[in-house]
Amino acid sequence: MGKEENQQIKEELRKKRNIFRDIKIKFNKWRFNMYLCAGLYILFFFIANWIIKELVKPRAAGWLVNNENLVISLTAIVLGICFIADSIVTSYLKTPLQRLALNIDISPMEEKKKNNLMRVTQETNELFKETFKKFGILVIPVILTNIIDKPQETNGDKRSEHPLFYICYLIPILFATWRIWQVNRELNKIEQKILNEQKKHYSN
């Protein structure tokens, strides 16, 4: 084996080692995010459940009599925040998974092993995400709507069908619009920085 060939093998082994190291780093970050989100979800669920049962539910009937529109609006806002929280948690789970999948895909592993790793990680991610939804985000809205609909309704109309209640869908859209604006601003900054560097380079 010649010196040049030996050097080439060493370089390939070094690249493989670096790729595997990156995969491990991305895997550990994804795993950490999953269990962090699990802990936060459990904490959020128990705190929200306690607040609803101990503080909100006993007083809901009186609040609805005194100021129905305000209670419906506040309930809708809380639900909107829950929807935003769900999207944030989902992104915290999906982003590291996508980066992990990219590293696995460009690795020199066999295709069968790549497919298996990506399938297992995706499956695990979906299990966590869907369990979180069933455990928290889908439970809290049901509890809240039951509270505002439980007292005697007027004209047979449900308060959860009141126009103000649909604010809960507007809030996530406004939040998403704000995030899009942030990304656009960041891209404009990067573009401006590149243009400034080009001008500086050409002027020299």
C-alpha cells in the first residue's frame, strides 16, 4: 500500500468519524428535546388542570353572569395560546429530527440501515408528539369549553359557538404572521450584509 493510498484511507476514515460524531450530536439534541418537552408538557398539564378545577370552575358561573363576553374572550385567548404552545413544541421536536435525518442521509452507512434509523426516529418522534397532543393540547380545550357551555344557555346557543370564541383561531395566525415577519427581517439583514461585503470588496 503506497503512502498516497494510505493517506487517502486515513482521510476517508476521518470523514466517516466526523459524520458519525455529527449524527451522535444531533441524536443527543433530539433526544434531549423530546424528554424536555415531555417534562414541560406534564408540568403544564397539571398546573393548567389545577387552575381550571380549583380557581376557574367554581367561579365560572358567576363570571359568565356578570360578563359573558369577557369570559368567552379570555377562554378563546387561552386556547389560542395553547395552540401556539403546541406548534412550538412540535417545531422543537421536528427541527432536530430533520437535521438528524440529513446527517444520516449523507452518511456512508448502508441504505437499509439509513432507512431503518430514519424510520425509527420518525416513528418515535410521532409517538411523542401525538401523545403530547392527546395528553395536553386536546384535553385543555375540552375542559374549558365544557366549563363555559355547562351553565344554563340562553336560546339553546352554546357559548363555544359565540363569534368571540373564534379568536382562538386568529391568535395562532397572528403569531405565525409575526414569526414570518421576523424571518423576513433576518433574511433582509443577511442580504444587506452580503451586499455591503460585495461593495467593500469591489471598492478595494
